[in-house]
Amino acid sequence: MMVPLQKVLEGARAGCYAIGSFNVYNSETIRGVIESGVDMNLPTIVAFGAGYIPNMRLKDAAALVRSQAADAPIDIALHLDHCKSLDIIREALDAGFTSVMYDGSALPFAENLANAAKVVSMAHAAGAGVEAELGGIAKGTHSNEEDGSEIYTSPDEAVELVRETGIDALAVSIGTVHGMYAGEPRVDVGRLKKIAAVVDIPLVLHGGSGTPEAIIRDCINNGIAKINVNTEISMHTVAKARAAIEANPKIHLSKLCLTEIEAIKEVVKKYMEFFRNR
Ligand code: 13P
């Protein structure tokens, strides 16, 4: 069943576990993510990045997720990931998204705050939740995200943004990268602790791909309640598809799509298991 972001994250921070937010852009990724949630019996966030609108219209993504969620015995939030446009956020809410991320992180703080407040009033009126971001996340390898420079989140700004906007979740920059790490990951859990000490809403970790399990657990134990994963799902699935084509150059596309769904599920379930933090 479809639920808002707040519902899917309820209890996660206090219970020291995180909910996975997995990027989707076509029928195979949507099915792979939802089936993983059902197999693991875990609340799940299906994240459609605004950058993937060329792959699928918002209303088509919403229709597919809605029909699959209606049959699923778990809570599912349909989340608009990384969106800078208030018009696109409006369109997503109208299409039935239950969660939106307003990404004003590259703007001056006051502008990011003012826009996030507008998004909160739009989204809450529609019964949806809001994530905003403070700071900048760098881009590693193989990522489909825009380039970004690393700017760690300021705890003082975090307090003000949360207090003045009423957002439901806050994405923080503490050293993870979008994509795979070029070297050893250096994640500043000390900074996360400082933010978590002054902000009590669920904190969000972007750049889940390639982050070692021990670091993920450390982050979850210190306030992270939602973790985004994209790149590693794509890399693993492309590798599996390539191997399937090499093994059978005459493979039918319908069979290749089924191979892809299985590959997507392998990575999604691996991260779901980490995020349970048992
Ligand atoms: P990765 O591609 O590193 O998994 O990051 C995904 C993400 O943060 C999407 O918002």
C-alpha cells in the first residue's frame, strides 16, 4: 500500500534501522525494488529521480507503482528524488507521489530555506512528505548524478532549516559520494553525531552505493534513517545483462528483462539487509 514518507520512516531513527530508497526509471527497476521489499517484508521507498523523466513520465511511474503497491503487503512510499523545480514537484504530487525531495542545496541558504518551506506547504496539503538537502555531495565514479562539490552540512544551518520549514527528513553531506568511491570512503560520523544531537527528524544518507557495511551501520546508529542507492544497482544489472547476452547472443529482450529484474533484486536485498542493522 502507498504511504507518505513520514509513515515509512516512522520509528526508524529511534529503532536504529534505515529504510532503503532505491532509484527506479523503468518497469524492471520498479518491479525489482517492490518485489525485494515484499520478499524481505520491509517498508520500501521507490525513488524516481527527476532526472529520469526522459525515461518515464511521472504519471506513468506513479500508475505503475500504485498498481503494484495496491497488491503488496508492505508500506511503499513513492519518492521524487533530487528535484530543483517547484513545477515538477507540483506535477509529481498531482500524479500521486507520496514523498518529494526538494534539492536546493546549490542555492544560497536563505533561498534553499524559502523554497523548501513552499514545498512543505504544497506537499503536506497533498498528504506527502518532504526531504530537503543541506551541503554538497561529491560525485564518484559511474554515477548518473550531476557533478557536485563536497560541502559538509553545517549543524547550525540544519537546525534552522528544520525549524523554519517543517521538512520531514534532511539529507546531510558527511563524505559519502554519488556513485562508487574512487579511493577509501572517508565518512565523517563525528559530524553526523553533531547534526543528530541538534536535529531530531530522520536524517538521509545519499550515495549508498559502495559504502562499506560497517560505515552504514555506524551512520544508522547515529541518526541516519533513509539511505539512497542507485549506481550499484545499475552497474550490477548491466554486468549481468552483458553476461546473459554473451552467453546467448540470440536472447530475446523479454528474457533479458527478467534477468535484469533478478539482478536488481540481488543488490536491493543486499542493502535492505544492511539497513535492517540487526
Ligand atoms: P548512489 O548512486 O551512490 O547509490 O547514490 C544514490 C543517491 O544518493 C540518489 O539520490
